Amino acid sequence: MPNLLTVGQVSDIPLETVRHYDIEGEPVVIAHTSEGFFALEDRCSHADVALSEGELDGCMLECWLHGAVFDVRTGVPATLPALVPVKTYDVFADPSNPEGPIEVNPTPNPIQSKGK
């Protein structure tokens, strides 16, 4: 089992919203979608701005600056102008337990390429 960090409670991130965290010095955004919780690098690969300031639509997170859209499940950009995926992190949380912990593995997953 990886060394997990507890960052908060399920109730801290309402459904269909995102929240920024600093995890071991790295900016991370956690999204709460109907498919569960997902964590990715809180930095647009196109413009180096916080994705947590953008809009979440289902599992797609739109960068507020130029409109690049990232799939929160994979970190892969779905639209231009971003071309490079962002890091993702494993998240463990039970959405049915509002007082339950949100735990994140601070080691990023291998970056996925477009089309995977």
C-alpha cells in the first residue's frame, strides 16, 4: 500500500467542484465528479496557470485562461491549445461517507499520452 496523505474530508469538496491542495510542495487539484474523486497537477500544461480556477463539467476541467480542457481521469488534454498531459495522482475516498477521509498518493502516476 502506498504512503497515503489525508488532505481533508469528502464533505470538503462538494459534487461537481474542485479544490486546490499543496501536496508535498506540489500544486494538486482534486475534482469530485459523479464518477468519483480524481487528482491532477494544478497547473495547465499550456499556460502554467492553476486549473483549480477553471470550470468542471463532468470529468472535464477547463483552464480559465485559454480554454484548454483536461480529462480529470487521465490528465490528457481534450482540446487545444494544450498538447501535453498533466500529472495525475491516485485518490482514495468514499463519496457515500461525507465525514470520511480524502487520501492521496503523493507519487504521481505515469503520464498518459493522448489516445490512451
